[in-house]
Amino acid sequence: MIVVFGLPNCDACRKALTWLRNQKIEYHFVDYRKNVLEES
């Protein structure tokens, strides 16, 4: 499964998610403003 980090209102992210859906590729979308990444 692919993990896509992005913003829901981003045009490029929406196009990528549409492409993934059309190709029947499973993905998990992570809104990085709501799910802040921890510094490693």
C-alpha cells in the first residue's frame, strides 16, 4: 500500500489520488497538517 502525504485542497495531490483510484491502487492519504510528522 502506498502512503501519500499531502493536503486535501492541493490540486496536485487530488490529481495523484484520482490517478491512484483510477488505476485501482490502494493508498492511505495523510494530511500532514493534521498529522504532524515527528522529527527523527
